[in-house]
Amino acid sequence: MQPASELVSRVLDGYNLAETIRRIRLRLEWSRIVGRQLAARTRPDYVKDGILHVRVWDSSWLHHLSFMRDTIVATINERMGDPPLVSAIEMKIGRFYPRDVTPQPTQRQRGPDLPRWRSLPEPATGERLKEIEEETACIEDAELRQVVTDLRRRWNV
């Protein structure tokens, strides 16, 4: 009996799908290859004749990536195994719709007893306003003192 991995490899080779699978894996593992920050600003488009074509968000990221070409090629080929999938990277500026590099957990649903919006506190008045003015009197800069006093009065803090 043959191991399942050998059988799958033979089927993929028989249908000439092995190379296609490796190219798909490259796209799926892009964020692990280049890192989350770069993956958010780049997209691998396709591989043709050993050249990986990558869209980059803008010229500053294209410049930054140009210094990393050799490292990225080496990392890709290490992850994808033999024979080497990529020999060079061709980059061009191109917009794309942003997407999450790694899936984010879904937000917790609010229970029916929790308010949707938190109401704003009532502004400070009377004694509380006097306390705030006394506490902020030590601020020497008049403009800053006024800003801090207004903020504390508005939020009653």
C-alpha cells in the first residue's frame, strides 16, 4: 500500500497541477513570507517564467521592497520546496482593495440588556465647576488652563 502523500503527488503530477498548487500556496502564505506589514501593502499577482509579479501600494513601499528582493525570493523558495518556484521579483505600483492579512476574531454580540451607545455625562456645574477651576488655576499658561478647564467641565472629570 502506498502512502497517501505519494498518491496525491502522482495525481497532481498526472493532471499537471503541482505547479499550480505551489503558486496558490504562495498567495495563501504571502503574509507569512513577507510579514504582516508588507503583506498589507503588497499583493502577489502571478508567476510567469520564474518571475513573481507583485503589486505594491505606492512608490515608497516599492522602494522599500526593492532592497528585500533577494531575501523574499530565498524565503519563497525555501517554503515552496524544490524545484525553486521564483528566480526574480518584478514589482509595479498598483492599487488593490485592502484585506485583512490575518483573520480577525468576530466581535462579540451585545446582549439585549446592554445599551448600544453610552450617554455623555452632564457638564460640571456649581460646586463641581468651582473645584475644577481651583484645581486648574495652577496651570500658568492661560490658553492651556482654559482648554483643560473646558475639557474637565464638559466631561465632568
